[in-house]
Amino acid sequence: MFTLVALVVWLVCFAISCLAFVFWIWMLIDCLKYESSTGNDKIIWALVIVLLNGIGALVYYFVRRPERIKQFGQ
């Protein structure tokens, strides 16, 4: 019984980790592809995403991405 519970917990943690990694890659690609090249915005946001990992991706998703979409339509 204990091994079944441990396996389920491991599978759930593995699935969450995979989803977090895919989200991180998605935000990094979104930043590098759609962020404007004027100034240092693209470089700074890419560094924030890479160095802060999941937290940086979340910050980019909730702070910068909606602003950029509203401003540039992308």
C-alpha cells in the first residue's frame, strides 16, 4: 500500500515538474520571439526568466506579457 501511494505522489510531482519546465520554455521563447528589440528589454527579461527560473517565468507572464500584448498586439 505504501509503495502505491509513494508512486502516485512521485508521478504527480513529476507531472507538475514537466508542466513547469514546459511553461518556463514557453515564456523564454515568447520573450525572445516577441519582445521588442529596442533598448535592453529583451535581454533583461530573458535574464530574469533564465536566472529566476519558474518565478521569473511567472513574473514575465503576469507583468510584462499582458502589457506587451496590449501595446503591440502580440
